[in-house]
Amino acid sequence: MRRLPGITVVTALAVLVSAVPAQAAYPGDRPTWPRKRPAPATAAASPGAVAGPSSSAGTGARSGRQAAFAKAARTYGVPESVLLAVSYLESRWEGHRGLPSVSAGYGPMHLVDGRARPGRPHGVGEDPRGDETRPRVIALPTTAAAPPRDTLRRASELTGLPLRRLREDPSANIMGGAALLADYRRRTGGSPDAGPAGWYGAVARYPGVPEEGAVGTEAARSFADEVYATIRAGAARVTDDGERVVLPATPGLPTLRAPLSEPPAPMAQRRAHGPTPTPTPEPVTDIVVKPATEPATKITTVLASAPSPLPTVMPAALAAAPAAGSIAGTTAGTTAGTTAGTTVGPDCPRNVSCEWLPAVYRRLKGGGYGNHDRSDGPRKIDYIVIHDGETSYDAMTRLVRNPEYLSWHFTIRSSDGHIAQHLRARDIGWHAGNWYVNSRSIGLEHEGYLARGGSWFTEAMYRASARLVRHLAAKYDVPLDRAHILGHDNVPGTTPETVSGMHDDPGPYWDWSHYFELLGSPLRASGGDAARSVLIKPDYGTNSPNFTGCPGGCRGLGASSVWLHTRPSLTAPLVSDIGKHPTGDSTYSVYDHAARASSGQRYALAERRDGWTAIWYLGRKAWFSDPAEAPTSLPASGPLVTPRPGRAPIRVYGRAYPKAHAYPVGVPVQALTPLQYSIPAGQVYSSGPTTRASYLRAAAFDPADHRVVRGETRYRQIQFGHRIMFVRASDVQPAGR
């Protein structure tokens, strides 16, 4: 389990396209500028507004990537808006310098190399369950994952262009994508006379997802619906390599929903039918059979105070056939099929493609069971954990059905953002390597890798994931901030022995800034010059840390992280981490987060000096480059804590467990083992939620035997290093905001 910018409009872009009245932008975009090039001044614009193209659009007046889209559209008879919108959903028009995505897709049109094979999934170092009283040893099973559809070679056949050029030349890549769309239109029988609306079937086929069965058809429709929503809303941005591209909004565009290869079952109908049975090689008689239901939660307006920047895409099948018992006026973020007593089918928002593909719950030979823990009722959810799976979607959805492997709640596919749900929210996945976090979290796996190929994720996957997280956060009251929306690399070790083996995904190439914009909670300054905290926020497009350790080289890719040094100098050593490297120094490896801070993380400000900022980090000052002309942090406000007089140095924990006297007879006492870190007097750390100590004892197959132990000790969550950690509230005192 390893790897989004604001809504401003660039003056130059506005001048370029000023001849046409302003159109609604696709929210969540801002122009990003070429690497190593300072951003020009921006002009204020009303949120959601962007200028349309000039009257010379479609003529030789355009140049660069915009002209490449126009030429490819003319060459193959594809409506330019369709070509632009498909590319936007795959890559946001980026070329990525010829490097492949996490799912082996190249260039603005994400042409997929079908020779790519999935990597090995996780299973080394970290115990995914994270409970030393019942260690979980994972044997990595062999997975015969299906190879992806080879659209790169098909594009080469259609255009006559060599594979290398299709991979490395964005203009050639766009030509290849246009050829594919034209080929799909011929096969689907769409009418070219209908304009953009007549290309629905071709667009639905573009991601190359399976078309057999209702699930595949629904996923194809969902992608096409998102493309047409993008055409209606419009988009405009400047890519990381400096290319200005505009898709003018077409608000009244109709959609001719052409029949696909197999008529889809309405989404609401599928969900009302409940779980899809998973075939097993032999009869299983010892599974605790429970109805696929969970107590209904209140119907809530999804974050009404911060409207989502994602457009609402309501699949026509669902809009036409609402689930029986659904509540009138339910928002797009509320689960289809919610009734007065139960929630059936997958727990996803309506505006994504989602299927129920359950993880296996079964007794194992020789004792034990897999691959998750079940609950009798709802549980408190504090965190949503973002992972990448280090393998393909197909492999992950096979693995989660293996009772001897591990488990998580959702898997998101790269090509089109399709989601598979494996566990109910009330059930506990074995995914984060820390039982305390597992017992209070929902885990999301994303198809892809921390550092393979170009390590970039598709826009389709970012959007589907953000919709899902936004829905879950609203339903389970999880705040949309980096103290609650965690990467796997932010989850602490449980004991000193486990710290060094904790996983590092999704890593520095996950674009947290863009992701939080899509969540409707953008990373913004929240304090003035006197702010005592900083929010890490480098510009993803221009921030290129010199990582090592990527197979084939890291090549200065854009990243969300900043390096932390012992002094305000690029030549100074990186700060050390005695947990990650007990006997050595931090490294520049892409897999080593020991001396890194990431976008959205808030730290207590320690000092500023000559374009450098120091934060309190792992018990010392840590410096990062933060020049005024290209800042990598924002002033921030929020609670701070410092050791109480006479208590320092204070201990730091990886779990908020009760003291021994809180455990009833029959429940083994969990050791209150501090980690190898401590906080000296005078240091200050940003504080997250305060929580009462608790421990879930879930070592039995029958969830009726589970016990929750609650203590009186209260803990404060802090941002201590790259990972969150916990201190006893009695050991610290407020240090302002």
C-alpha cells in the first residue's frame, strides 16, 4: 500500500481567451506553471468562472497542445470538446514527460501499454493488523491478474506512428487517442451527425474496462457521464510544462446514451439486491452468516457549508429508478438504498460507479480466521486512510477475496475511477499496521505504486476517490483535514520494534493539494504574520525533490513533500529519525519519509531565517526552504501543546490505550508501551483531536465475543514527525494557536 491546485485564473490566459463571455470553469482547477519557472501574477475572478476561447479558436492562431487537440480532432472527425474532456479525465492534459502512470498509461490520452504486468502487493515488514497479541503473518499469494487492454499498440496500428513517439510526444499521443475514439465510434455505431452527444458509446469504451456484465457496463457509463459533465462545465488550466489548454463550457449539451454491449442493471436496483455472492472452491459451513445490513445513519446534507468542487454526475439509470424506500431530497452524497432501518449494497455516493465485492470471512485451517474482523453494530470512525496497493486493481480485488490475505474497505481503479467495496464500514479491515487506527478507520486502496514508472495517478481516480471520501466523511463525521484523512505513511508504529517497518504509501507523488480541493476543503492559509503554525503546501507542479530509489530513476517528478534539514542550508544533513533509522542517517529515497513534511500537514513554527522555516519535528528543529517568492508553506492557526512544567521530557505513543486497571477480567491488558521518542521542555507541537483511551478486543471469530475497553486517560493527537502520534493530555498544556 504505497503514492490535486485553487480556482484562480491566470491573467495571460484570460487575455488569450477574452473574446468570448466567461463560462463556468471546472472547479478545482488553477493554472500551474512550468517547473522552475516563477508563476506570473494572477487576476481575481469569481469562483467557478473562466473565460472561453477566443474567436480564433480552431484556426492556426492556436499553438502547442491546444492546437494538437484541434488537429487530431479534425484528422479523425472527433468533436474537439470530446477529445479534450476525455483527456482531462485521464491526465488533466499533462504529458508527464513520457513517463507512464501507475497503471501503465502514457501521455495526455493515457494510452496503455498492455505488456505491463502488476507488481507484487504488500506484505513485507508491516503486520497489517497491527496487534502484537495476535500477530498476522502474510504469505503473499500468487495472483494471475488480467493484463490491461493494449491501447498503445492499437493506437499505433491506427495512426502508423511508432510506439516510442506515442509514449513520448504529447501531440502524437493526442493523435493516437483521437484515432482510438474514432475507431470506437465506428464499432459502437454512434452518429457523427449528432455532434458531441453522438460519441457517448465511444467515450464509454475509452478507458478499456471490461464490458461484460452489468458492473462493467455501469462503470463505462459512469466514465462517459463524467466526461459529458466536464464538457458542460468546461475547464481551463496551464499544464506543468507550460501548455495553456481551454475546454469551453457547453451547458446545454444533451447526452445521447447509446446502448452499450449489455444493458446495465440500474445502479439502485443492483444495490437493493444486496451483496453479490463470491464463489468459493468448496462449501463453507463455519461462516457467521449475518444480513448485509447496517444501522441507518441520519440523512445529512454533504458538507453544505463547503460545496463540493466536483460536478454532480447522476447516472440516468439511478435517476430514473430510485431505490425502493429512498428518501426524497437525498443528496448526491447519500447512499442509494438508504431506508428507515438498513443500508444495503455498496456504501458509495450515487455519482460514482461502485460495486459490492465482499472480502472473505472464514475460519482457517490450523486456527484463526481471515481476513478482517466483523462488528455487531456501528463503530466510531475517526480516520480515513489513503493507500496505494503496489499492484493492479484486478490483482487487489482478487487478493481481498483470499481469507489468508489482508483486507480494506474500498479499491479504486485508475483508468475510470470505478470503485469496489469489500467491507461494511462497521467492520474492521486489516490494512494500516496499527490496530488502534484500524479499529477506528476506513481504508481505501488505490490502484498503483509509490514509485513505479512515472508514479502519476489519473484524474478519474482522484475524482472518484474524493467523491467517496467526501461521502464517507459526511456520513461518519470525519473532519476533512490531514489530522483525520491520513496517508498510510502517516500512521504511527505501535511499539518501538514496529516503527521502522511501517509502510510509506501513498508517498510523495500523491497530490494532496489537488485532492483536498476535490474534497471541497482546499489547503488555505488560516493565520496572518503572527501565526504560530505553518501548513506545508509546496506547488506540486514546480516542487521536484531529488528523490532516489525509483526503478528507472525518479527524474525530478512533481511532489507534495519538502526536505527537512538540520540547519537552514541545502548542504546541511537531513534530520534524523531514531525510529526509522536507529543506527543511521535519513536518506533521499522515495521510500524514506524520515526527513519529510507533506502537503496539508500542520506543524508548530519554531523559527524563520533568510528564506528558511523551522518547525518542531521529532524532538528537534527541522528546516525547510521556504522563500518568499516561491513559498512552500502557509501561515496557519490551530491548537498547539507543549510539555507541562516538571513533566518534560514526555513520552510519545503510537496508540491511545487505557491503563491496566481499566481492563475487565478476561481481557488481556495491553501494554502502554511508549515509542522511542520524547518531547523536551520548551518544544511545541500542533495538536489534533483529544480522545479518551480505548481498546477493542476482537480476537474471536464471532463478533458477539468482542469487547471494548474504555479508560479515563485522555490523549492528545499531535503531528510529531511525518506520522501522527499521541501524548497523554495530562503531560501537556495548551501553547496558544
